[in-house]
Amino acid sequence: MHIPDGILPISVTAGGYAATTAITWYSVHKINQKENPREDVPKAALLAAAFFVASLIHIPVPPTSVHLVLNGLLGVTLGYFAFPAILIGLFFQAVMFQHGGLTTLGINAVIMGLPALLCFYIFRLRNIAGRGERMTGAFGFLAGFGGVGISVVLLLVILLTNIPADLDAGVERTAIFTLTLAHVPLMAIEGAFTALMAIFLQRVRPELLVGA
């Protein structure tokens, strides 16, 4: 799901950085409105590390492979901290392992970080529907499933609209759609995992869930 350097035109990568700057500012602004903005920093650091490691674990889904994303889980547990945490994780992946790229850091942050923020809002709907385990699990599944799903849609749109002119557009579209379909099982897996984690945290440490 990481787009490497050299794939996208400068105009798109610049737009990615502009969007990332705006979303980061919004997230930090919301964090600073908290009574104790630093309270969740250790949790954010821990989950940023989890995202960093999970994204490096590739799961073979013939004829390609996918990697864990966990952006839905970060949205459920970090709220407004989710986007900055993912941005930091992506930066270190690009610098240390060339996983993704520095020119595409902004666009990759939008692809994986923006859905995390949206999943935070999705999970908060349980405050209206009810905070029982069933609702917590249901909205946890929606967050985990939707986090990957929205990321895949963003990736699909960005890649399809920026196929280089010197490549065979038909072949590239087939490869892009194949990559997209390969993420469907991952969406279900992350949905189930996030649901189970949300139920578990509600039982043992409900304060770790956003909006608890």
C-alpha cells in the first residue's frame, strides 16, 4: 500500500504534502484543546511503533502480497493522535527501510492516516448507538474494515489517475485492480481484529478507547 518514490508526478506529491500539513495541523489543534494534551503521548508512541512493525509484515495473497495496516485500530485507540502517529511511522519506514518514499510521504500519510481519523469518527458513533459490548464490537469491526477499505479506495484512485504515459495503461490497470482485490481478505481480518481488541479493552481498560 506504500507508494514508492518516482511513481507519482511532482504535482501529486506536493498536493499530498499540502494535505498532510493541513490534517496534521487539524489533529494537533484538536489535541491541544484537551485538558491534558500530553496524556496520550506514551500510548501514541507505542501504537506508532506497532504500526511501524505491522506494516513491514507482508502476507502472501496470490498473485501478490499485502501488509497489515492497523489504521482502524489506531483510530479507535488514539483518536486525533492517529494521524501524527502514522505519519511518524511512515517517515521512519521510508528512512530506515525504503518502504514507501520521502517524496511520497505526504500522499502515503493521506492514504493511511486520513482513514484512521475517519475511523475515529465512525467509532464515536457508538456513543449514540450504545456502549455495550455488541455495539463496541460492531463499530470496532466497521473501523478496522473501513480503515483498510478507505485506504484501498484512495490508493486505487491515485494510481489509476496517475498511470505514466510510457507504460501500458491496460496492464497497469489490471495490476492495480488485482492489488485492490487482494486487500479484501485483509479488510475482514483487520475488522475482526479491531472488534476483538475493542471488546477486550472495554473489559479491562476502557479508558484506552477514544470517547470512553
